[in-house]
Amino acid sequence: MQLFDFANNHQGTYQSSIPQAHFYSSSGFQDELAWAAAWLFRATNDKTYSDYLNDADTTGGHRTIFCWDDKYAEAQILIACLGGKSFK
């Protein structure tokens, strides 16, 4: 949970933090935060994480692939299993 807070408070891509990491050029970080929040909500039932998901700017739109650089499909499936976009 502290790691989620750290990531949420220090948002950015991996290569922006470590320029030498050009081989791991991530396209974004929002998908990882959504996936993490969904798993943390499932594990803890802590409203903080459902609030994060409810307040998120995007759910990733339509996705059809599982990819190391795009976790939205996984997050969407887990969110659906947890009851959908709204946890209220």
C-alpha cells in the first residue's frame, strides 16, 4: 500500500526516471496504477482503492490484447469481476 501511494504521488514513466532505461520505453503509467488499485481493493477491501478507480480519468477504452506495456485489459477484467466501474 505504501508502494501504491509512492507511485501515485510520483507519477511518470520508467524511462523518465532512469534515462539509461531506453530499452524499457513505457508508454504510460496510468494502466499500472489502475491494475494495482484493483488488486489492492480486492485484497484489502479498502475504499481508498475503489475511490481511486471511480475517480480515474480513464478506464483505458476498448482493449483486445494483454501486453507488458498496457495493463488496461487486465485491470478492466478485474474491475468487472469486482462489480464494475462504480464501487459506490
